[in-house]
Amino acid sequence: MKRSALAILLGFAASLAFASEAPAPVAKADPAKGKAVVEQVCAACHGIDGNSAASANPSLAGQHPEYLYAQLAAFKKGERKNPIMMGQVASLSDADMKNLAAYFGEQKPKERAGTNKALMEAGRKIYRGGNRETGLPACMACHGPSGAGLPVQFPRLGSQHAAYIEKSLKDYKGGGERVNSIMKPIASKLSDADMKAVAEYVAGLR
């Protein structure tokens, strides 16, 4: 008997949940102290409330603190290579990173929407159904139908800048700044047009 598409997706998501990239829970963080760090270090690029004005800079409002902390730690260790971010986190303590991650996690994401309806429809099909011909899994298997993601395992994507999502997918595919054993094979199955379409759709998720 053939397994249902939903069962396949759920099984895929469950198997990835135990991947090595899954960050550890962030405990004993102080959002109030995190705000002070944000005002001094992060606000210029990401906004005081985590909603960045520039599409090149990711919005961090509402992102899972566990994911944010893991990314900051990766920058500090040099595992994720971005000269600007590596410089910003160099002086931050482990507590600082946990605190600002907790602060951003409490902020409300600004609602966004894609601008190209044709691309949004193409992106919707990929995000929700994947592509059987290429073996591409549905994005929502890990990031959820509303783009909320799963705490600890998978980041929130909904309401993110489309340009940032598109660049991240290209980086995963090309082995640039973003190195991730889960996302690289997935991104490799996406064409440039697919990436743009998915990014347009994701921007409007909430």
C-alpha cells in the first residue's frame, strides 16, 4: 500500500528533527538585558524591534530564540562566515547572545507580502507540495504551513524579506556563507526561478 503524501512529509520532518544542526534550547535568558545589547549592536541593521528596513538584512522579530542563538554562536566560532556579523558578535558574551535572542523572539514580526502573483502561486506549489520529479520535499514539512517553523529544529520563515530568503537559498546551494547538511541537498534541487518563487510566497506567510 502506498503511503499518503502527508505521511511521507511528516516522516521526513520527523527524521530531520534529530539532525546534528538542531540547536540546543536557550535557557535562563533575560530579554530586558537583551534589549540593551540590541540598542547598542543590532538595531542599526535589524531594527530595534527586529523588523529590518533593508531587505538584505533579515528580520529577526518573532524568530525562535534557540535558532537565533545557534546562528550567533556559529558566527562567533567562525562556522558561519560573514565578515560583518563575525565582527559584531566578537565582543558578545554567551549570555549576551542568549539575552538578545530572547528579546528578538518576543517581538512581533511585521506583516509582508509578495509582489508578483504569478511567482507567489508557483512558490505556493513548491512550498506546500515540493516536486516529485526532482525529489524535492515540501518546505512546509519542516517550516510549517504558515512558515512558523518549529522551535529548536527549524527557523521561522513567514514575513521574512523575499530577497533575504532567495539569497539564503542560493548560498545553501552554492556552498557560500550558509553551510547546512539538510538545506544544501534541498536547495540543489531548486532552480533560480524556483528560489525566487518560493521567496515571494514565503514573504506573505503569517
